[in-house]
Amino acid sequence: MQVPHSRFRHPFDALNSAGAEKRHQLVICCVHGHEVSRAVCGFLRDEGIDCRYLVGGFEAWREADLPVEPIDGH
């Protein structure tokens, strides 16, 4: 499951495709909202990409009973 209208990316894939995302503001979300999302967001910011990370991650999103949808292709 994932946040609606989001795209699943492995952290390394997100780092490798950083240049393609410069025209969008991104919100990075991992399971718990700690090391992975913060590290990816820090790297993307260093590359000039406007991004934030979701505090508490997907776990907090679900605990808040916010909508979710299946991950395409998974």
C-alpha cells in the first residue's frame, strides 16, 4: 500500500533519477519516517530539488487513518 498518487521508488532509484525531478516539489516517505527518507531528502536537496520528508513516514499516515492505495505492479 502507498499514499494515493505517489510513486514507489527504491531509495537508490530516487537518487539516480534526481535530475529528472527538479521541476517538482517532492515529499519523501519511508516506512517509519526516519533515516531513509531523511537521507534521500538531504541528497535531493543537495542536488537542488525542493523536497520534504513525511514525519513519521507511512506508518504515521496509516495510523492517522488517511487514504491508501495499492502500489502499481506490486
